[in-house]
Amino acid sequence: MAESTPCGVCRIHAGAAGAEQQIHRGGVWLLRHHPLPAPLPGWLVLDSLRHVGGAIDFDATECADLGPMLQRSSALVRDLTGCERVYAIAFGEGARHFHLHLIPRHGADAATESWGVADLYRQVAGGGRTAADPELVAQLVARAREATAAW
Ligand SMILES: [Zn+2]
């Protein structure tokens, strides 16, 4: 897209924002940490490099590659955070560009359970809940870059 694009995801891909949260760019995907303020440490986001609104617009390569990339990225979230499960949610409303939220689900933290994680998200965005420590996020991004270097 053009440099003047209003798409926030394309702006991130162009390095205009969030470069410090980018983890891995390869094939047709870009994996990054959620921008600051992050709702949870280890909340990653998997973007299509192409500006497409959702899976309905995927080309053959994106279709074939999503499964393996989703599996590796979800395992990375678990390895980084020690969570038991990893949620995958894509709305595409904040930016009409496919970006799949990969959310650590911790059994001991009820706030991360099912749709409760949406309440957690809104609380952080509204300042009613403390966001993830930016230093911890930076450490996780560094670890994730090492872990994905061979992808
Ligand atoms: Zn875009």
C-alpha cells in the first residue's frame, strides 16, 4: 500500500510504527507482539503481509501456509509465557487487514478465560487495568526473535 495508507497494520509492516514489537517476517506472514500498551505479556499477533480483509480473501499460498504458521506461532506463545492454551481470534475491525490475535490463556488467571479476555482487553485500553510491563514485553520479543530466527 502507499505510504499514506490509513491501514494501521500496513503502517506497522512499513516500519512506520511498532518496529520494536516485530518478531519475525517470513513467507507471507509477519509475527509481532501486541503493541503497547499490551493487554498481556506474550499476546502475539500474526498478520498477513498482503493487505487483505480476512481469510476469505487469502490466495493459495496464504491458505496453505496458515496452518503450519499458526501451529508454530501458538507454540511460541506457550513457550514464552508458560500458558496452558492459546486462543486465536481475528476480528479485523480496528484495521481491515487480517491480523490474528494469539492470546495466552493461563488457567490460574480467570481474566484470561474465554470472552473474559475481551473485558480484560477493554480494561487495559481504558486504563482500568495495568498493561503488561513494557520491559517484560521487550524481553519476550527478544526471546521470540531468537526462537524464530531459523523459521
Ligand atoms: Zn493493511
